[in-house]
Amino acid sequence: MDKIRIRGGRPLRGKIPISGAKNAALPLLAASLLSDETLVLRNLPHLADIATMTHLLAQHGAEISMAGEHPGGGHMGHVLKLRAREITSTEAPYDIVRKMRASVLVLGPLLARCGRARVSLPGGCAIGTRPVDMHIRGLEALGAEIELDDGYIIAEAPHGLQGGVVVFPRVSVGATENLLMAASLAKGEVVLENAAREPEVGDLANCLNRMGARIEGIDGDTLRIQGVDRLGAADYAVLPDRIEAATYAIAAAITGGEVELIGAQTETMEAVLAALGEANVNVQRTECGIRVGVDAGAKGGVRGIDVTTAPYPGFPTDLQAQIMALMSVADGAAMITETIFENRFQHVPELMRMGADIAVKSATAVVRGSGGPGGGGLHGAPVMATDLRASVSLVLAGLASAGETMVNRVYHLDRGYERLEEKLSACGADIVRLTE
Ligand code: UD1
């Protein structure tokens, strides 16, 4: 299994191209099942999770071909043509779903298009139980009959889905996306209340509208969908990955360097850029993206700040581990509260092995920073993590540590960060992938 070796203490300097957003790409890929015409998706990141989703779609009968890359190099993203002329199987098997929870996003499209679906339950995962009850209740509100049997969701709507009102009891990105896709082909009007407002949900809604759906209220918490009989072809570019961009912003800050994030959009990153600003990190909009850096000499290093995760437009749970790594080397204490997932502090013991001073009490971690970026109090160690964002937080800590850090279980990183070691080493990091 591959490992990543980091020798820390080098300030990052340079430009980092930001890839298309994984969490937008996955539902957009699933949306191809809604139409018998071609969906062209551009700016797709090259990631293990994308490969898992295309594998699942092919298994449902979609024809998928690479349509080349943007001129100017791979970092501009991949282009895929997807055509689900006919759905040859309405079953999403356990073997694929267990690899990636987002596979459950085929449930809404299959049910809406074929009137039935059999999708494996994704089960628990490292960051919590993550049930899919809101996906199921929502589809039932549109007339689906759903049973759970033998680890599978068995859903039927032989006469098609109907209009209806779905009030989500709490904000769920995945449930909103599944319902949006299903509602696009329902008979009548569907209203989704307390819908997730994440930019990736907006990206999906915009693409569905290009395919002929009638969705109003995009980016708000109430979505109104007038169902249509069929969806057609579209050509759509995935939005830039705000989580990847913020991760590299934190990489610049934690090493006391300065990087320009090419293609990053400030509009979708307000909470995190505000938090970085409060922590004394300079953030500037540029013509091509965002410049992030730390002016250690003049203003002092990174300051400890308090952060609470929340649904968009709040501070993303997908950046909680990374900001904790930064706070481990900050000047002063920080309080980090996780409100979305119940078990998302698995990076804490690993960061502590690298010298971080962190105390966890239920959903809050108190981090006593080691006094400033650029090698301060952390030291390298062999580490591993059980999920994607936790793993990247260990890479960030490694960049700021004295000595060598070996990150094991690199496959987690490959699920969500495209060419991570290449992008970081191009800015001067000493980071290499070791293949065994
Ligand atoms: C998506 C993102 C993930 C991010 C998360 C929260 C993708 C592919 N993944 O995951 O990176 O961390 O949003 O921003 O886009 N819940 C229920 N019942 C349900 C559904 C969710 O109780 O039916 C709970 C979850 O356990 C969690 C919370 O709701 O506590 C939010 O989860 P949700 O927004 O659904 O996350 P995902 O869509 O799985």
C-alpha cells in the first residue's frame, strides 16, 4: 500500500490549481441516469471516488467515454460523456456502495426514471452512523413505497413519483440531492423545505435545469420543482472544489508561506476565509483566484480562534480536521466544535502523537497552539487516519513539523485530493509518495 513521506518545515510558495469539486461531481454523475440523452461533464477531478461512481453507473447501463481534457493540461479537469440510453439494472450492489456512501445518490434517479430501485444500504462509516432515513422518508412523501430488506433499500413507484412537500428535519446534502433528482421527473410540484444550501447542491440544480428540469429557489433553503416528463442532453462544467482550495489555503498558513489558489472562488468560501482572516492569515482575491499567506514577521503568526461547524453557509465539517491542524501550531488556544457528525475527531490522537496539545470533551476540542507556524512545536511521526479529511489534516501537520512524517492508508487521500503530493511539491514541499 502506498505511503506519503513528508519532511516538514518548508514554507509553501507558488500556485496551486484547484480541481473540480468531488462533492459536486458525484451527484452530477448520478444525474446522468435521469435521461436517455448524453450528459457531458467537464472539469471532473481525477479521483478514486469518481471512478467508483462511473463504475456504478456503467453497471446500471450507462455508456461512458472520455471526451478528452481541456487544452493546457490535465489540471483543467477531465471531460466525460455519459449516456444512459437504457437502464439495464436498477440494483446498486453492496460491493460498490460499501466503498462509497455517495453511491446512494443513484436511488432517486433510478426510482424516478424506472419506477423501482434496489440500492444497498451504505452502512456505518468512520465518521459516524450516517443514516439515510431522510432520503427514504423524502421519497416516500413523493409516493414511493420503500422497504428495507437484507441490507437493501427496495423502492417502488410503479406509477411514477407524485408532487408533494418534503420538510427535512435537519439539513442533509445527500438527501436534498436525491430528492432534487427524483422530483425533476415527478408528476406535479415538489417543494423541498429546509433543503441544504451547499454550492454543490446548487451546481446539481443548475445542471438539472440545463437538462430541462424546472427548479426554482436555487441556493435557498426552499426548492420548488415542477416535474417534467423527461430530461434531455446537457453540457456542464463542475464548480471548483472549495474544500480542496481551503485545504491548500491552510497548507500555506501552517507552513508560514504564501500560495495562489488558481480557480478558487471566494463566493463559496466565505466562512472559511473569514475564519482564516480572524486567525491572522492574509487572504486576497486575485485575477485568477485567491492568494493566501502569513506575514509572520510584521503581524505575528497564526492566532488561535474558535470554530463551530455548521451547514452552508457555515464553517464546513469537511474542513474541521484541517483547521485543527492549523490551530495546533497557532499562538493561543482554539475551541473547535463539531455539530454535523458525531465521530469526527479521529485525527485528534494522531495529531497528538505529532506533539499537538488537544483535549476533547464530547463535540468540542480545545487546542492549545504551540506558538506559531513553520515548524514550532510539532514533530514528525508515522500516522494514519480512517477518513479523507482526517488524513489530509495529518499531511498538513506533517508540512509544519520538524522531521519526517509518514502518512499511511493513502487511499483515503486518493478519494478526494487529486495529485496532492504533486501540487504541494510544486510549491516547495518535501513530499513524496512511496509505492510498496
Ligand atoms: C455530504 C458530503 C460530505 C460532507 C457532508 C456534510 C458528499 C458526497 N459528501 O455528505 O463530504 O461532510 O455532506 O456537509 O457530498 N443524516 C441523517 N439522515 C439522513 C441523511 C443524513 O441523519 O438521511 C445526518 C448525517 O448523519 C449527518 C448530517 O445528517 O449527521 C448531515 O449529513 P449529510 O449532509 O446528509 O451528509 P452527506 O450528504 O452524506
